[in-house]
Amino acid sequence: MRKLSLDAVAREQMKHAMENSNQRSAKTVYGGHERVLRQSVIALVQGAVMGDHLSPGEATLHVLQGRIRLTAGKDSWDCRTGDLLDIPADRHSVTALEPSVVLLTVAKP
């Protein structure tokens, strides 16, 4: 059994994001390439974008801090702290509307 503070990881990743030229930082906190389930904490400074991409499997995005916009085609969803969003299978992008940290959960097929 392992216990992890998502708040502590979020603070650490936001610090790294603020120092990185791409304005984001991520850390896998569970799973990885060898497992079906993967969870990653991703920090984005305000205005940072995770460009158009596909998800490698079923996925959700839980906003731990801040506000983000997920866009897929002509549709978009604004989410804030505490919101959980199903990520569409279509190409999508994420934009930080303010400094934000999310928990991305992916279950690979």
C-alpha cells in the first residue's frame, strides 16, 4: 500500500511548470507503460496549452486546482477545481484559464 499527497505533488509540479519554457510539468503518480491504468498530475501555468492530441484509451480529467478548458472540435467545456470530465475519444486540447493542476487518468485498451 502506498499513500501519496496529491496536494504536495500539485505544488511541486506547479513550481516546475513555472520554471519550464513550455509552461507545464507532469508526473506519473500511478501506473505507467507496464500497467493498464495510468494517473498523472499535470500542472499548467495560465495560458499554457496541451495541443491537439488523441487519448490512448478511456480517460478522465479531474481538476485539482484552477480552471481549464477542454476543446474537441467545435465543442468545449470549462472546468474548475473539483470538476471531473470524461475526455472524448476525438482529438482534443486543454488550455489553462488560470494556473491549474489536473489529475489525468487513462485506462489503455
